[in-house]
Amino acid sequence: MPILLLLCCSIFTFFVLYAPQPLLMVFATQFGVSVASSGSLMSITMLPLAIAPIFYGLLFAHHNALHILKYAMLMLAATCIIFVYVPNFELLLLTRFLQGLILPAILTALTSYIGQQYQGKTLHKNMTRYIASTIIGGYFGRMLAANFASFYSWESFYYVIAAALTVLAITINVHLFEKHTPRISSPREYLKPLKEPTLLRLYLAVFCMFFCFSALLNYLPFILSTQFSIIDSRLIGWIYSGYFVGAILSLTTPLLKRHLYNNWLFLTVIFSVYSGSIILLDTTSISIFVSAFTLFCACMFMIHATAAPLANVLSTAPVSVTNGAYVSFYYTGGALGSYFPGLVIEHLGYHAFIINLFVLCLCGLLLIHKNYKQGISTTLG
């Protein structure tokens, strides 16, 4: 199956995940709910994303990943149409929860297929391409949703996504991949390698990383509104461009790694800068805020692009289980980061919100630094 088709599947899948984020104020007004409640449209989707991938990883160890990918995308397209027509906020949440059950099936199938079909440098290259596609999908999902809402209607964007998902699903040839992993007597045998301390600390650091990232991007519209009096959805959408610029800056990762010979050392340095960028966000200057936001995004992408392939190198579990666990930790952070910081910012204010993110980021830094201090030889270069 062409890697380009896989990447397109990833992009439109992330459209579904992140499209509501710049529209949270729209939903809060339309359905008469609070800031934290509208933020739950993200957290309720990430909740199954946090739990389901590990089970999907076990399932995909025995089944054709492309077959599951095809039908999961068709179901996701159907939920996009349903999302447009639900009459109240409770059913909107239910629809997002259903999407949260389908999304990890798609993401785990994509990473499992890449992990099983490619090896060595090709694996690293295509996994990096996959992560780049998630960045593109996350950025344009947010930006286009905001602009469709401003120039047309937010509903029209969901029609576009549903049509694209359907076309891509029809294009997938499930007969191109029929490889199956031999059965093991117990799921416990699959999961046992995930308890390895170095790998577990990496997963927990990824949890901390995405908790902070999800919190900031989820509540960015409210921060811009309360701290800088920016309420125009078009302008909010364009401020998300810092996300895309950060992604471009993250392309310097190979160059930076030439000077930092060890992956753990590289992650330690980038986590330190990530923590510093959070402190810089506590400003009254919009220019400093946007600059810090861009640096924040760049650091997150560098960490993610390094940690995902590194997990596959460290783990002796089946590829689908390794990546399923990675996705679970990643989106557990996302689910909690999409909700609890909203309560902090609503009741304690923006400064407390920043402190909350900074503390979580420091936890991730300490976990990575501990792996670096151990000097794991397999991660050199």
C-alpha cells in the first residue's frame, strides 16, 4: 500500500480529532455550556484514545491492519455526519466519544502497518513521515475548521471530512497485506515487555509532554480571549499557525542530533527548552506569547518524532502492542490535559494554569534525564 495513501488517511483522521478545538467557544455559546464543559468535547474523545489502543494492539497482532483501517474510516465518516445533526450538547459528547473509540483503531492500524512493513532506516523515515502527517492534520484541522466557521459554517467542514474519509477508505486495498503474527497463549506475554523500566519511563514522559501540549492548545481560544481580548475565530485560527511554524522548526531535529550524540541527552535538552517555553507563555505581550507558543510546539514535535521510533527500538513486544501502548500513554495525557487544566484556569486563573503545566513538564524532564543518566547503549546516535 503506498505510503502516501497512508499519510492522507492520517491527515484526515486528525482533522476529525482536532477540528472542534478552535470552535469550543462557538459550541459553548451555541449549547449554553461553560468553558470546562465545552473543553470536554476534546477530553471525552481522548479518553477512549487513552484506553483502547492497547487492546487494539493485541487485536491487530492477529488481524489484517488494512482491513480494520478501511472499515474504521467508513465508520468515522458516518460519525462526522451524525455530529452535524445532533440537537443537544449531551449527544454531541456521545458522538465525540464514539469517534474516540474509532480513532485509535485507525491510528494503531496505521502505525502497526508501518512497523510491520518497514525495517531499519526505512522504518524511522516512514514513522517520521507519519508523525509529520499528524502535525499537518492537526494544524489544518484546526485552521480550516476556524475558517469554515467564519466564512461558511462549521457544519460544512464536517461534510468535507466525511467525503474525504469515504473516498480514502474505498481506495484501500485490504489484500495488499496479509501478514499475521503467530499466536501467543496469553496477552500477558505480549504486555510483559512493556514493563521494562526504561521503556515505561519513556511512555510516562510522553504522557507528561502531551498533557501540557493538549492543555495549551485546547484552551488557547479562551486564553486569547481573556488575556489578549482576541475573539475572532479567523484570527484564532491563524494564531494556530505557530503550531505549523513549530513543526517546520522541528525539521532541524537531525541537525541538532549531530551535536547531541545520545537520544536521551537530546530529549533531556529539548524537554528543558519545552519547560522554559511554558514559563514564557505567562506574558501580557501577544508577540512574546506567539513566539513562545511556536517554540513550545517545535519542542513537542521534536520530542514526539524522537520518542515514537525510540519506543520501537527499545521494546521487544510485537509492533502493534508497542505502538498501541505508546498511543495509550500519549492520549491519556491528552485526555487529562484537555479537561483538568480547564478547571484550573476557570477557578484559579491563568498563572495557576501555567504553573500546572510547568510542573507536569518537569516530571517528564526528570523521567527522561533518569534514562540518560543510565547511559543506555542501544540508544546511541
